[in-house]
Amino acid sequence: MRILIVNVNTTEAITEAIAEQARSVAAPGTEIIGLTPWFGAESVEGNFESYLAAIAVMDRVLAYEGPYDAVIQAGYGEHGREGLQELLDVPVVDITDAAASTAMYLGHAYSVVTTLDRTVPLIEDRLKLSGLYDRCASVRASGLAVLELEADPRRAVEAIVEQAERAVREDKAEVICLGCGGMAGLDEQIRQRTGVPVVDGVSAAVTIAESLVRLGLSTSKVRTYATPRAKQVVGWPMRLGR
Amino acid sequence: MRILIVNVNTTEAITEAIAEQARSVAAPGTEIIGLTPWFGAESVEGNFESYLAAIAVMDRVLAYEGPYDAVIQAGYGEHGREGLQELLDVPVVDITDAAASTAMYLGHAYSVVTTLDRTVPLIEDRLKLSGLYDRCASVRASGLAVLELEADPRRAVEAIVEQAERAVREDKAEVICLGCGGMAGLDEQIRQRTGVPVVDGVSAAVTIAESLVRLGLSTSKVRTYATPRAKQVVGWPMRLGR
Amino acid sequence: MRILIVNVNTTEAITEAIAEQARSVAAPGTEIIGLTPWFGAESVEGNFESYLAAIAVMDRVLAYEGPYDAVIQAGYGEHGREGLQELLDVPVVDITDAAASTAMYLGHAYSVVTTLDRTVPLIEDRLKLSGLYDRCASVRASGLAVLELEADPRRAVEAIVEQAERAVREDKAEVICLGCGGMAGLDEQIRQRTGVPVVDGVSAAVTIAESLVRLGLSTSKVRTYATPRAKQVVGWPMRLGR
Amino acid sequence: MRILIVNVNTTEAITEAIAEQARSVAAPGTEIIGLTPWFGAESVEGNFESYLAAIAVMDRVLAYEGPYDAVIQAGYGEHGREGLQELLDVPVVDITDAAASTAMYLGHAYSVVTTLDRTVPLIEDRLKLSGLYDRCASVRASGLAVLELEADPRRAVEAIVEQAERAVREDKAEVICLGCGGMAGLDEQIRQRTGVPVVDGVSAAVTIAESLVRLGLSTSKVRTYATPRAKQVVGWPMRLGR
Amino acid sequence: MRILIVNVNTTEAITEAIAEQARSVAAPGTEIIGLTPWFGAESVEGNFESYLAAIAVMDRVLAYEGPYDAVIQAGYGEHGREGLQELLDVPVVDITDAAASTAMYLGHAYSVVTTLDRTVPLIEDRLKLSGLYDRCASVRASGLAVLELEADPRRAVEAIVEQAERAVREDKAEVICLGCGGMAGLDEQIRQRTGVPVVDGVSAAVTIAESLVRLGLSTSKVRTYATPRAKQVVGWPMRLGR
Amino acid sequence: MRILIVNVNTTEAITEAIAEQARSVAAPGTEIIGLTPWFGAESVEGNFESYLAAIAVMDRVLAYEGPYDAVIQAGYGEHGREGLQELLDVPVVDITDAAASTAMYLGHAYSVVTTLDRTVPLIEDRLKLSGLYDRCASVRASGLAVLELEADPRRAVEAIVEQAERAVREDKAEVICLGCGGMAGLDEQIRQRTGVPVVDGVSAAVTIAESLVRLGLSTSKVRTYATPRAKQVVGWPMRLGR
């Protein structure tokens, strides 16, 4: 089976890291295709950038020509998943949801550790909309921007571990979710330091996408995610920056 | 004071109707400028179209050159308001929120009557995110598409009245919100038929925007709606379809 | 248009301060009439005093002889608004609701800073009943009684600023609501000190009342706020202390 | 021990019926004193009347000269209980709460059957404030006014049974609470007709008040229900209509 | 009337202490029978032990041969109450619920102080299922195991008082519930130290059970707690360890 | 990898059907071992039977001698999962949770169709405890008992389809979860009849268990699901009915 995993920002190095992480957990026979949006921000850390990413992700996926079986949106707390679900017939999995729904099998409450404080409300709101917020103990910010994670992984681990430890001690989290696509690969180090299970959303999303495909399940089309009605749409597809 | 009121679809006639409605309630000295997005769908009835509208609205507002004091996003239950709040320093008012917060001064519970059933979950989710859902008795769909409202107002009134009456009788709504920018102007007829106050979101939004300006209040920039950080953004501004 | 703004306590100086604040934001052509209850407590800081105020406010408003277009109840977190809504045909706006619904246009979460700790649960409960609590980050008490605010405004500002800063830093509030009618006029100082928008409930209520009147909207009479049924009522109107 | 049970309306016959019901379940050694407010409405069916009753009940209780061990407020869904709690050192029990907390020991969900539809939101709101609403399946109105219950008990039973049956069948209630002080005594008939336990709030309140006294428990005075601060209060006590 | 009070662990000394506490508050004419499960853990501090206790309690109660009028399950936050309700026709009262519903008559919010931190989520979840969690300010752990309470009551009081004081000061609790059957009897000391009412669940449960019996109320059998259907059940009754 | 799938009732035929269903979706290399409890009820349809099953399932799993990688509890809405999580180091997946968390990837809201009405509250409560209830549109009962499903699959399909269709039409469900281990295998027929995705909990649980094992994730042991403390436990293990 072939799974498209779409980064939400335009930084190729992050797409590669995400795809690499996805491949490391994929089942035999699963092909992972990493896609980078053709336009948008080099990192997504707020609503404007996230809305832009929503459209750029849809645009990029629709431009992919080969067949595929599922799509993973690899941004944490970003807008757009519902749009992809309308446009596609294959299952769509957001890594925010994937991490949360996986964490809920592992402990009574989970926390998310993300990058900048300004993205915390986005993540909380996305989890609420997905119906996965009830067992969320907290969303905590490490204070490091997405691109800083890339540039200095050692410092990133320190900052994330500190917030993870506070989440366990103060917020009573029993599981930590890594709240950024760019954190893929840090889970093992953080698990050793905190003693609780650490869920990487990209990895979780790969197994969920594979599972849905294997079970022959895909998005319901009877209401919320029905295919858009035929109508005049100006400026679409965009293919900006191609 | 000058208020920009931005339609979410590309249908000029709807923009004009919205702007006309806005002008009819604006205070003396308030100038209303109606804007139509340069790209997107001719009507917005689902997540894909709504995400596209979110970006097209931001793009159109940023392209407006004159000074202005506030912006109204005139789509019901649409994505994007938070992005505008990040990009602008002036107050941003969404008509979904405006209708709901106004309705809550008039009765113990309110219902929204909108167009197609598929848009009901979007409206419910937007109200939840805005923190205005607690007193929402129901969101009901008339079954008529946005453009059908324009084409056949008489039939529209009948369909909306029927749902409004059921909202009052079955869902115990005490106020009705008109859940579509294109419904502006139907409120008086529906009020006469149902006997409860009817809130038109466009009208409500005009008074709220004026009030915020008069009180010298605008979007808080300390966290969620802080100005986007300086970074490389490909393909922006878009100005597609111009 | 003429708006009655009713203080909840019997201290004339507070009525005057409130009315003055209201006049400072009222639109041209809006006449503000400040009313002081004829009986009740000199300051309202608890349930007994608040229930007494509820009745005293209704009594005072009904005794007002001239015509008027809207009524503002200028107590924070007090009982009684629903009773006024039953008795009157014009719109009724409570400053607790007005501050909260206005704050929600300005940030993702708001906090209220009020006087004594014992009034915090009243305010929380009133916001819950009004359906405006979801985005409330916290209600914090400055520890100063209502009359101390009047007596020593400088100390009041310090105490309120301290709690406002903690609300922003610890509770993640993005907007501050001034939780006491007697705080009217302190908003600008506090805004400068905290860097977030500060909403004064009296000012917000004036613009909301004006808006409702302009839009021709008033309380729904179909259920919760229907006019009381004709029946024998002993001891009403009260006109005590006149 | 002596328990004061205070009616919320001025109709002596209802006070007597309530006191009689209370005596029929009181433990040996418990003396029940029925009190009728000196002012207020002959029946309480809405917010204005309920706020007036709140004050009249406090006024009447404070005027009672002998010693007593607990007070029961015998109105369903009425305002005022928190004020009594501030003014008194003995336990205060509202029959709305008493019926609900008792019903929760008997089934997974309960419904309330009350008089007029306009009182339904008051009851729902009071249960929410008391933290007893989670297991409430519905509040249903029989459509009969309080005084009609007194005048025609047979018709009352029919109307209440019909709603109780619908609550069990449609709303999945497993217990019925009689939602009006004036319904005391109808419980046995309704139980026979519906097959589910029927809780009369007056009876439940007597046992709860007795229990609190026996356990030496009374209202906490550290915060919400602290004794009112010493201050000038005009027009209190009222003793109107005496 | 005869009330069975069933310990959840196999430690006879705790059963005796519980029964003694129950007797100290029982009404004249109420006979208290303390029962100890024939199998299970010597103390119950987690889900496995609690599930085992659930079955052991049901087994022990069914083995009791004499007539009885009500059953109290004397474990805090334990599983099983719903099973007893199905098997018995007499009222069943859990001390977790009894403490919470009693506390809600005494203050605006209550906290529970329990033994080990690992039992906190069980208590929270049981209160949520019982619909009594809304007014819960916090559940706090003293860090002492059940059997340590027995062994060193002085140290227990210190540890519990410390958490109770923090609950009042930090979490704004106005009432403290003793969250362990083994804490029965410590309430008076803790009340003196904290200044707020302290509710012992065993005592509260006795008065509630007595009240239900006196009112002729018992578990509704129409749905959730209907008698189990006749079917083949292997290994039941258990009578292990007898 | 080896996954134990444990039936909750003692009916071997159901265990076999469940294991067969599990094998049909298992990945190559996954061995499925079906286990039947040694004691308990022939079908589980209520709290008493479910509590008994909880203990019987733990007992049966602990008696299994070979190594294994994960455990699936194959009862819908049953008690006990948290106990297994304490006792085991490998991941534990309940089919109730598995169906719900999978359904949430497929539509905006899901409904569960189960057997008898009396089990509906158990399922709702289990979903609430698992934090997966927010997007649950309804839990509906077909009215057929567990063993009737086995005896007459055709009638079962009809009864389930009828409730599924009502869930989609009236409750706005976009996905249906089969709410009984014994329904495994009916999903395809029901999908064809209703037009929405149908999730079988057993199948979903297999893929989730496989995924957790593959990702190296298991139950957090820091708090709620920590291994039981060493203490005296009478009558355990039980091995009744062996």
C-alpha cells in the first residue's frame, strides 16, 4: 500500500525527516511518499500560516498523480484535515489526532509538548474538535520554534524533557505526545528521561492509516465530509510556487 | 469610521446584498466597504470551500489599500477568522459569533437556521470554538443552497420559517439566528411569522464592530492572535483571479 | 435614545461614577439616566445583598416614570437580570455579560478581576448561566472591597494590576474584564500596565444596549422571560426607603 | 429538633399541605414549623416572582423568633437558597436539590415533572448551579399552574403521569422527581402508574435536614456563604404585608 | 431497621471501625451489621483490587442470611455499586457518593482527601459516573496507604490535614470529604484544624440509607439496575476463602 | 507476535467467532489466541455479569502460560480493562474503545448499535470514562440479546440495520460501531444497507494492538495503572470452574 505523508511547511528537510520516521515504523509492503507543499510558510506556528498550509496541503495532494491508499497530514494542531476528507475518498489521518488517540490506550491522561506557546490554543482547539480532549492533562510549550528544533536537537530534547517532566509531575500526565511533526525521532530519548510512554504522532499515524486501509474503512460521505458540490471555483487548483 | 465587510464567496450579488444590509443599520458616519474575494467558490458550503475562502478573505483584505477601522467576515460558520485576527491590528468580527452573542441578550436559548445540512457541523464547531455554544438549542438546515436563497427568496422564507418554527416549538429556542450571509434582509418577515426575535448576523456584526472601534478595543496580541513571526512565505500574497 | 443604568447598591457616588462612565462612551443622541436603588446595601458583595439588590433594582426601574429604550444593570455577577427581562419590554443588559461577550471578540480567553474573594463564585455562576463561561480563564479577586475602590483608587489600581498580570501570565488570559461597576474608569491605566485589552463592563453594556435598540431587538417573550402572569402579589411595588 | 419549612408563595393552604407532608415523614422528635412569606406572589412561576420570594423567604425566616435547627426552602427551582445560607448558621436545604440528590441513589438518570413550561429553564439552571444536573434526563412541564394543582388534584395527577411516562419512555428517566412544592402527596399515585420510584422533594428535604443536624454539619463559612459583612442596609428587614 | 455495611477489604479491624462509626450516628432502632468480604485484598488501592472487591462484596452480601433493609458499600471510589443495585431490591449507598452529595449541601465546592495518589483517578471517575463531580474542587492524596492509617492515626491526621488545608487554600474547597472508609472517626480532629465542615462518608451513608428506607424508596428496576436475566452463571456464588 | 483475545462470557462459540474475526484481519505473522473465561455468565448484559466477567477475564489471562504481546478484551461496554492494565505489562485494548477511536477517523459523529437497552448506560459510561464520548451521537439497542444474535443472524441483521438507519437519519451519525463482540462479521452486510462505514470493534482492536506492539508502546506505569502493591490477597487466583 502507498501512503502519502504531507508536511505542512515548505521546508524539505522536515519533510524528509518525517518521511524517514514514517518509513521506520511502516509495515512491510507499505510505501511512504513524503510531500512538501509548493507554497506556504517555512514553518507553521499560528493561524494564518496554518490556514495557508491547509490549502497548500490540499493543493499538493491533489497534484500527486499516482494512486495512493491513505494520506497523513503531518502538522500538529493545524487546520485543514476536514477539507482533505471532503476532497479524497481514501482515509485521512492527522498526526494530532493519531498521537492523542494512541496515547489514550496507554494511560489515564496524556499531555502534549509542543514548540511555541502561541500554538498551544490551536492544538487544544483541534483536539476539542476531534473529540479527543477529555483525557488531555495539558498542552505545554517548550518555547523553541519549529526550525530551532531542527537546528539544535540537543537543546530541543532538553527543553522538551523539562516540559514533559512538569506535565507528569504537575499535570498528572501518564503519557507524553510529541506535539510537532519536526519532533519525530526524539521519542526514545524523551521516554528514557521521563519514564512514561512517548507517542510520536507521525509513527502513530502510519499505523492508523495502514489499519484503516487494511480494514477497508474510509471517510463517511453522508454528511460532514461529503464531496464538494459541483460549482464554479476560481483560482483552484493553485499550484503556486511550483 | 470605515468598516470592511468581506463576503466569503465570489458572487458579487451577495457581496452587494450584504453591504446593503450593513449600510442599513450602520451608524451615521460609518462607511461600509463591501469586498468580494478574488478567488474561491461561488458559494461556500463545506470545509474545502471554507478553507479556500479563509485564505481568499485574508488575501482580499490585505490587498485593500485604504485605511479602515474594522473588518467583518460575512460567512456563517466559516474558517479563517483567527487568521485575520493575527494579520490585522483592527478588530475582526465574524457574523456567526455576532449573531450568537447578540441572541444571548434576547433569550435563554437560540437556534440557527442555515442552508444545507452539510454545513450544520461546521457551524456547531465554530460556535464551540468561539465559546458561544452553551445556549445554542439547535442548528437547523432549510435544505436550500446559498445560491437558491438568492434565486428564490419567497421559497427561502418558507423553508427557513418552517425550521425556525420547529426550533421554537421542539428545541425550545427563544431567538432565531439567520445562519447565512445571504439571508440578510429576511429577518423582518421571519420575525413576523415566528413571533420571536430574529438576529441577522451581518447587522449584529456591524454594531459590534462599531462598538469595539468606539471603545478603542482591538485584538489582543499577547498570545493566540499575535502577529505572525517574520519568516519566508512562498506564494503569498496570492492575488489569484484578480 | 434613553438608557437607564441602574446601580445595584445604594451609594450615590458609585451611581454617578457609573453614569459618567456610560456617558463618556455613549453615542451622540443617547441619554444616560443613572438610577440608585431606594433600598438595599451600600455595597453588594455576596448573595444576600445581591438578592436584595435584584428586587431593589426592579423596584427602582419600575418606579421610573419617563419613557426609556433599554436598561443596564450595573453590578458585576449579581442576581436579578432575568427578573428585569420578564418585567420589561425593552432590552436589558447586565454588565457581567457585556464585558464577557465583548472580551470574546478580542482574545481566545479572558479573565475577570473583581473585588472580594467571596464574590468569585457568584461571578463564575452568573457567567455559566449566561453561557459565556467557556472562554473564561479565571476570575480573580483583588481583595479590596467595593467601597475601598472608591476610597483609594491608587491602591485599587495596584491590586487589580497585580491580579491582571497573574491572570495573563499564569491563567493565559488574553483580555481582562473589570469585574465591578465601581471599577469604571480604571481601564486605561490597567491596559497600559498589562499590555492586554481591558474591558469595562459599563462601557461595553452601553454599546450593546444601543445596538439592540438600533436593531429593533428586544427580549423574547415566548418562554423564559414571558411577562409574569396576572396574579395577587403582596407588598409590590415596594418603594422602601424612598 | 425543630425544622422550619418555608413556602415560597403566600398561599397558606400550600404551606399547610407542605408542612403536613413534612410531618408525615419526619422522625420522632422532629418538630416541623411551616412558614408562609408575609409578601410576594400567591404562586411562584417565573423569575420576578422567584426573586421576590427569595427575599420574602429570608425576611420571614429571620422574623421567626424561636430556636430552630435547620431550614427547608420549599419551592422548586427558585432563587434564594444561597442567601439563606449566608444569613443562617443552621443547615439550609432546597427541595430542588433534595429531590435530585435523592433520585441519584435510585437510578441512573432522573427526570423532573413540574408545572408550567416557563419554569423549566429555572429548574434546569438551579440544578446546574447545584451541580446535580449531570444525571438529569429531562425537566418536563405538565402545563398546569401551581394553583391549578391545588384546585383539581385529579387532573393534576393525570397531567403529571402523562409527562412522567414520557420521561421514562422517551428520555430514559429511571426516577421521577415531583417538581413543585404543591405536588407533595401525589407521589404514591404516580409511582403506581409509572412503575418507577417517585421522589417528593419536601419529604427528601426533611430527611436530609434531619441527617445534617444529626451529623453536626452545617454550612461552610469560609467563602461563598460567609456571613454578610457589617454594612449599612436600607429597608431591611422588610416585614412587608405583616 | 437493619443496615448492612460492607467493607471492601478483608481486614476485620477496618470493618469493625467502620461499623462502630456507623453505629455512632445511626438513629435509635437502626441495627448496623458489619460485613467483611471472604476474599480479596487486605486493602484496596487500585483497579485490580477494586474489581476483586466488587465481586467479593456482592458475594458476601448475598451470603448474608437474615433480612435487611439497606446496604452500604464502605469503600471510597471503588467499583461494584451498580452490580449490588442489580442484585438487590433494597437501597444501596456507596460512601463515595454519600460524602459528595452531603458535602454539596454545605458549601459551593468540596474536595476529597484520600490515601495514595494512584487511587485519585478512580475516585474522580466514580464521582463522574455518579454525576456528583461538578462541584468537586479536587481529589488530593495524603500519600499514606490504607493500612498505614490504621497503624499510625496521628501521622494520618497530620498528612490529611495538610492536604485538606491546601484544598481549602489553593483549590477553594469549602468542605472536605474523607476519602477512605478507614478514615472514619478522624473528622472531628480535621474539622478543628481546617475550620471547614468535614464529611465522613460512612456517617453520611448511614443517614442516607436510613432516609431512603423511611421514605420507602429503593432502586429503580426499569433499566440500568434491572435484576439480571435468568441465565447460566458458572462459579457463582463464589464463597471463596470462607 | 501473539495477541490474546479474551471473550467476556463463557460461551465457547462466541469466543471462536471472535477469534475467527480477529484472524481474518490480523497481519501476517500475528497469531491470535482466543480465550474463554473459566467462570461467569454465558452472556454479559448488565453490571453484575460484567463485574464478574472483569474478574474472570483477569483470572483467565493470568492463567495463560505462554508469552504474548498484547491482550484484547472482547466485550462491549464491560468493566475490567483498567484492572488488566495494572496486572499486565503488555498493551491492553478494549473493543469498545477500539471501535470508537477508529470511528472518529471516519466521520464527524458515530453511533453504537448494541443488544439490549439495559446495556446502553454501561456503554455510554465506559465511553465517557475512556474520553471517547464527545463525538458519540447515540447508543442504540436492537432489543436482541447476545445469544439471540448467535441463534438467528438474519433477524439480528434486520434489527441492527433498523437502529443503524435511525442513528444516521435521526441522530446524525456518520459511522456505525457494532456494539457487541458477538456482532463480529456482520459489518459488511450492514454497511451495504446503510451506506456508512461500519466499524467492528474486534477488527479495530486487532489493528490497534498490533500497532502498539510495533511501536514499542505499552501501558504507563507511573500512576493509574501501576502494578498492584504487594499485599495479602485471599482467593486469588481463582481458577473457578476450570
